[in-house]
Amino acid sequence: MKNRRIQNKISLSVVMTGVVVGLVLAILLVVLVFFIRLYENSIEQSSVITSEQAARQVVNTVENYTEDMAATMENVTEYIAKPAALREDFFESFFQIRTDVVAVTIYNEEGKLLDCWAGEKAAKETALVNLSYAEIPEGEGLHISKPHVESLLEDYYPWVVTISRTMQGEHGEELRVFMDIRFSNIAAYVDDVGIGQHGYCFIQDTDGDLVYHPQQQLIYAGLKEEAGELQSLADGSYIRSNVIYTVNSLSNCSWRIVAVSYVDELITGRVEGMVRICLALLALMFLTAVFVGSLFSWLFAKPAKRLARAMEAFEKNAENFCFEPVEGTSEVNALSSSFGHMVLRVQQLMEQVRQEEISLRKTELKALQAQINPHFLYNTLDSIAWMCEEERTKEAVEMINALARLFRISISKGHELIPLEKEIEHAKSYLKIQNYRYKNQFTYHFQVEESCLPYYCNKITLQPIIENAIYHGIDRMVDEGHIEIRVWEEEQAIVMTVEDNGVGMTKEQCVDILEREPGDRRGIGIKNVNDRIQIYFGERYGLQITSEPDEGTCVKIRIPKLEEERQ
């Protein structure tokens, strides 16, 4: 067994070493091929490719941005045509989301400003010149103005471009919509593009006018100029006096991207290329080390961390924890298997303890349930004796029969769950006895849906609640009391309510009734009923008490729909 383990360990090391050596050799081979090809390429070809790539990147970015501008304009004109309330709500949210949009304006055919939206910025009451207003060019495509200063807003002058379009007003008139967008996003991206050490990109329109140039101040000052023939050149790359110009037109507007690079920069670029290759080799070696470390982590550290996290989760929620075996080396597999067995055993022990606690609680509740209030029994028998002395034998017989039914249903052959029909009969017998005793000081009424009668419930559920309503609600009243018992069926449950018009309770008293300590032995109380329901059916079910002082109390009982075969 020991030799076998040693052989397995050596085999793993050999495999890992072979993998590392193979990877390093493969990487060096790729680097060598790349190095040879780098020197085989000519300087001019490298310059052209680099320039075209840079120009293409700028074109893609600017095209994406202008397409987004067009889509935004489409969305804006759509909401401008909607009612004023929707339009204002749209622009309130629009300027919070699109922070690059400065203002949206509408003009009529005569050039009169009809409306202006600028988010939190205030428009000038009188603008001498609106640099964003221009005649909308004819033809298809996106119309974008040259960059200019926003002149409509109070104390706010950002650098913007304006996109425009026409639309039909609600009365069929032609409206002109202008949207001013900060030019800083495009300018910042163009500024960041570099081709070699001194190369750059700039934007011009089809007429040859500059839209944006990284060295715009030098050009306006006359210290620098671009080739004047660029506007006549078609898309492509051109070499002029050791300078490479790459021209690309945007497909969705009249802008052109021009990339400028210098051929002589690549002479020193050869030396820099060697440095880059060495750095690349170092980076590849580093990546190889990272890969090897990741491999070790995958084999050892990662499974161990997963096992540790599983133990943490088990510690936090052992009862509901579900363990998924962790796969790894043989040692990790052994630990995972042992931990899985331990989880099952602990959960079995916890379930055993829980069942024992539930059984003990049920025994305590049954002991409480078996207790008969001696005062109730004494008073009932005393009332029967008094009726016999008064020769009211008929009423005495009815009271004895009601008491017999009460005890018979209370016993129920030792069953905890009885049909709801029996529970209703038990409550009626109890109310009949109490009505005799209290000499008709209160009335009562049952409203029960017939479909509920076959379902099962905990026995002696209604009686303690009715008893509480009589002793603590109606008994203190001067006027005649009334108890209303209702039972109805919902989709997932049976609902019963016991409502009286007694003296009522405060919210604190309602909470105290359901939070009474389990050791309280003062008769079969409302908390006993609530505990028994939740022990058998879960915390989704039970009692809910609502009451107002001097108005009455309503106790709502919610139990599941339990049929005979299920119980």
C-alpha cells in the first residue's frame, strides 16, 4: 500500500513537470517564430498596418458613438410628439441618465425657439446668438454640426456638437429638433490614440474642414498645418514625405478619420521591439508560473477551501445543510467522505432531539388539555342540582346531555385531531351549558360553511377561545353580550373566527396572551391552542388576535385543509 502511494505521488510530479516543460517550450517556440516574422516585415508595411489599425479603432468608436447619438435623437423626437406630462417626465429622467446631452431645443420653420430642455441648467431668457441653430441639410444620414460653444444656457458654456432632424408637429407643421451633445467624449478618445511616439488621429468633414484635432490650438495659431490634399483623397493609406496618412470615412455621417504616423520612428522601434520581446518572455514565464500555481491550487487549495466553506455553512445552519462531496486528491476525498458521514450523523441526532422535544411538548400539551377547570365543572353541577331542586328536570336533562357530549368529544378516544363537525358540536355544547349558567346574559350564533365540516382540526380548539370571550369579555358587560362563530374555506386553509362585543383588550394584552410562558398552568388557554396548532402544522398556521377596548375582540384561527386519509 505504501509503495503504491509513493508511485502515485511520483507519477503526479512527472506529469506536472512534463506539462510545465512542454508549455515553456511551446511558448518559446511561438516567441521565436514571432521574432523572425517581426524582422521579416518591412518598416513601411508595419507603419501602414499600425496606422490603419489605429484609424479603424477610432472609426469604430466614433461610429458607435454617432449611432448612439442617432438612436437617442430618435427616442427624443418620439417623446416630443407625446403629451406634455409624458414629455416632461421623460426629459426629467433623460438628463439624469444621459449626462453627455446638454440641451434639446425645438424651432418652427421660421427659426423661432419653441421649447428648450436642459435638465437642471437654466436657459437664458434672451440669447443673442444660438450657435447650435443651423439649417438642417437635405439628404439622408445623420447631420452633425461642427464643434462649438453652447450659447443658450445661463452661466454654462460647454464644447458641444449638434445633431438635428425635422419632424411633424401635432398640427402638421414642420418642426426642427436640435440636440447638443458634449464633444468631450470623442475628443478624449481621439487624444488618447497614439501611433508610435508622435503619431495621432484627427477628424475632418468631407469638405476638408477640421472637426477636431489634438493639436488644434497650434493649427489655429498657424504653427502647424495638415496636408491640403487630404480632402480629395479616397479612403486608404498614403505616404507623403515620410508621413503616412490613413483616411477612413464614417458610414453614417460626413466625418472622416485621418490617422497620421511617421516612418522613421520604426528605426528605433527595432531596438524597442527587442526589449518588448524580452518583456514578453518574462510575462509568459510569469503566466506559466501562474498556471502552475493555479494547477496546484486546483488540486489542493481549492478543494480544501470548498471543504472549509462547507464546514462554515454547516456550523451556521446544521439542520438544513446539504453537503455536496468535494472532489480532489485522495486525501481531500477521504476528508470529504468523513465530513459527509459526520453531517448525516449530526443531522440524525438533531432530528432525534427535535422529535423528542416535540413529543415532550405534545405530552405537556395533552396534560394541559386533560385538565378540566374545576370551577366550570363545579358550577355546572351546582346549576344542575339547582334545576333539580326547582323541578326544572327538562332543563337539567338538557344540561346533563350537553355536559356528556362535551366530555365525550373532549376524550375522542385519545385522538388529537377530530372532524371539524365534532369540534363545532363541542363548542355548541359548551355554549349551551354556559348559557344556562349565565341565565341567557349573552347570545351566540354559528355561521359554518358545509364544505368545511369533513376537514380535521385539533380538538378543543374553539372552547378555550369561547371561554376567554365569556369570562374576560362578556362577563364584565352591563348590556347583553353576543358571540359570533364563523368557519369558512380558503384555497389553502380553513379559517375560523370567534368574535365578541365585550370589553376588548389593548394591543399589549393581545401580544401577552400569545407569549405566555409554557410553564403557566392556569387552565387550557389561548396560547395552548396556538402552540398545539403550530406543533402539528407549522408556524404558518395558528391564532391571530385583534381587539379594541370597549368594542370587542376577534380571534382568527387558521389551520390547513386536512382530510381523513391524510390525518
